[in-house]
Amino acid sequence: MNNIKPIFPISEELLELVDLLNRVSHTTEEQVIPQTMTVLNKVYAQGIMEGYEKAMEKQKNKPEMG
């Protein structure tokens, strides 16, 4: 797992989340962390898609040059 690099900046919010996850009892930790990461990945992917759609919309509405 040490060779995994994040594809987004490490923010204070992320560090807070990691801290909270670390406080969860060890019995549920194995389930909580993967579930949380799945949710974070979905949120991140959704953000990328929304950003892409907005960029495409902006591109379409931009007046042609030349």
C-alpha cells in the first residue's frame, strides 16, 4: 500500500477524516475504511464529471475565434 499516491491534494479535511477513521474501534476498522474510501472515490469522480460537463458547456458557448 505504500506505493499508492493520492491523485488529489492532501487537505486539512482529509486529515481530519483520517483522524476520525483512526478513532473507530479496531473491530469495524476493516469495513469502515474501505467503505469510506469508496464513498470518497464516488464523490471525487462525480466532481470530475461535473467539472468536465461545465467545461464542455463553456466551450460550446464560447464564440468562435477567427
